[in-house]
Amino acid sequence: ADIALVTRSYLSDFMARNADMAGQFLVSERIDQVYHHYALLRPQAPITGEAFSALLKGLRSSGQMLKIFEPYRIDVTPLP
């Protein structure tokens, strides 16, 4: 059997676009990796790090961040 490691978002998109092939795959529900994403801002960027952080916090607290990532099956986890 051939095995491929793909992100949940890629798999979800692939299955949506190729529904006729869905029965040919055995998909694990086990989460293998968790990714942490970071933003790099240049010193002369039109937004400061503090403003960007506040924007992200607002998206998270309002639930909008979850709505943005839901279609891609990307979980928005609570901050520590």
C-alpha cells in the first residue's frame, strides 16, 4: 500500500474536489503534528508588531479567526 502524509486542510480540499475518489482512501483521524505559525514584520512595515498582535487577538476573541480557518479544517487552539 502507498502511504502519504498530507495536511488535514489539503486532504479536505482534495476530497471535496475529487469526491468520486474518496472511497479509495483509508484516512487516519490521528493527529501527527501540530504547527505553530509566526509572522515576520520588517521594521518599516505599515503595521507595528503590537498592532498586528492586537488585530490577531481581536480576530481570535470575536470568533472570526475560527470562521476563517474552519473551511480548511484548521483548528484554532487556545492560547496558553
